[in-house]
Amino acid sequence: MKLAVVREALGCRVITGAHHLDGEVEVGCGADLMSDVLAFIKPHALLLTGLSTVHSVRTADVAEVRAIVYVRGKQPDPEAVELAREKGLVLLATRLPMFEACGRLYALGLRGGSEIEEDWSDGDRAPVPSAL
Amino acid sequence: METEPLFLQRFEIGGRDFVNAGKASTTVKGILKEIGMAPAVIRRAAIASYEAEMNVVLYARRGTLELRVTPREIGITVADTGQGIPDVGLAMQEGYSTASEEIREMGFGAGMGLPNIKKNADEFRLHSVVGEGTTLQIVIRG
């Protein structure tokens, strides 16, 4: 999915990386816990988060995330913006809460990258994960 | 006989130094890129390095991260002085965490760090002495 589409769908403000909005993200991940991002995110992803510290950008850089959307009106710290500029990462901000932002992108076809989402053979019905 | 490293560098890590937390690992990532390692290997090394570095920042007094690259593998050793880990077996379980509320508010301490480091490494050795510190050695191959 093109970042320009993400911007449009979520009504995002572009914080940095306006020249890279023709870039593509392959999967999406919504998380406030950076430990979970590091453990589960796939490369070339879009990260949606409410964590506005510099660690959101540092984690994204380490995990090869292409762009971050800050949800529910959060603004990243100046250090985070500066680091994103340095690393060529796109930062967007939306007023939508996490659930709604993820839902809109999912409805437009962006998937999460977990194995259970690979097979949608049963028509429009999403595959159901096994119980814990 | 040990292979002569292509690259060897040591970084200092300060406990509770949240401003610089993760900088050593982003430098490690840059070095591996410059050496010309494969992107998938760089990603695994960077993630493992970052998790290990954050553990020092979050839980220890101080530590060092040593990056050793040979033609065959990437070695990362993170040694700290600090409280140590009383039960390594428990610490290796996904979701087990002793993190404070402050650490969780920063987005860390989900109990995924050590298992994630192991997942990304081909060799994983963890040695800890309570009240003294912890040494983590990992090797990543292409």
C-alpha cells in the first residue's frame, strides 16, 4: 500500500518524509510496546503507535519499518522527528484512535503479516486462529 | 584457531541512560551495512543487539557491547554489572517480566526481549550472577 493512500485514509498530517509518500508498505502493525514490535513485525512495515518517544523511531529503524503513524493525536518528541529525518523514515500523525486507524487500513487491504492471515480460502471469512 | 576479525568494536552503555539507549545498536546496524552483510542478517543482528542494549539500559548499572565480525559470522557480546538475573529459565519465558511501570510506559518490559534475542541468534549463551551482572554472547550467521 502506498503511503499516500495511508495518509488519505487516516487524514494524516505529514510530520516528516513528504517526499517519500510514493513509497510502499507491505504489512501493518499496531503496537505501543516496542518489545512486541521487535518480536513480531515484518520488514517494510507500517507501524501504528501511540508511543511518541525517540524509541519509537529507533525501534522502527532497527526493525526496518518504512513509516510510523502516530495515533490518537499523539505528536512525536522533537528527538524522534530529528532521528526520523536522519534515517529517512516517514512520520505521519492521525487523530483517529488505534483501533479505528488499523481497521480502516485493513479494510483497504493492508494485512498484518502473521501466518494465520495467509489463507483466505473460505470466501470473505477471515481464518480463525487456534485458541491459546 | 580463531579467525581474525574483519571488524571489532566496543561500545559503552550507561544504565538508565534513556537518551542514548539504542544508539550503539543503530551504529552496529550501520557498520554491518557498510561491510556489505545481507539485509536479513543485518536485521536479525540489529534486533538482537538492540534488545540486549535496552536490557542493560533498563536493568543494569553499566555495560559494554562488543561487535566482532569475521568472514563467517557476527558475534555480539553484551556484558553488564548490575543486579543479575535470579532465574534465567524464568527470564527466558515469553511474557515473563520484572519491569517497572516506568519501563513499560517507555514501551519496553513486555517480557519478549531475551526470547527474541534467542530467536534471532544461531548461538545464544547467557551467564548471570545475582548482584554482580550478566553476560550475553550471541552469534549470527548468514
